Amino acid sequence: MNIEEKIKRMAEQRILDVRKLTKVGDSYFLRIPKSWITWHCVEIEGDYYFRLEVDGDRLIFSPINLDDIEAVSIKEKK
């Protein structure tokens, strides 16, 4: 079995957290389990929000800390 076949098989069976990206237009999306969204995202009017950090070659998805948001002051542009 070559490397491409192994990766495809690993993604199908979710071995070592390998996931397949799905192409949509000029972008890709990653399917995130609804249970994770329900437990870790903030829902506002049917839209879901979370934190996304880039750490070198890693993407880190995490819940929003609502205490941090309360401390933020946003000024409107004039």
C-alpha cells in the first residue's frame, strides 16, 4: 500500500486524527463534529463562533473565553 492509499484509509477510519478537507469553490472546509460545536462554540442567532489560533504549522481550535470578551473595549470608527 502506497502513502496516498494509507492516508486515505487513515482519514476514512480517523486513525491518528487524520481528516479529509472538502473543496468548496476556491476554499476548503473541515467537518467539525456537531457535538464539539454544541459544547464548545458560542451560538448567536444561529451562527457559531470559536477561537482559531495559528501556532507555526498548527491550527488550534478552542472555545471563546467569555471573561476575556467582557474585558474588551471596542471603539467605533468615525
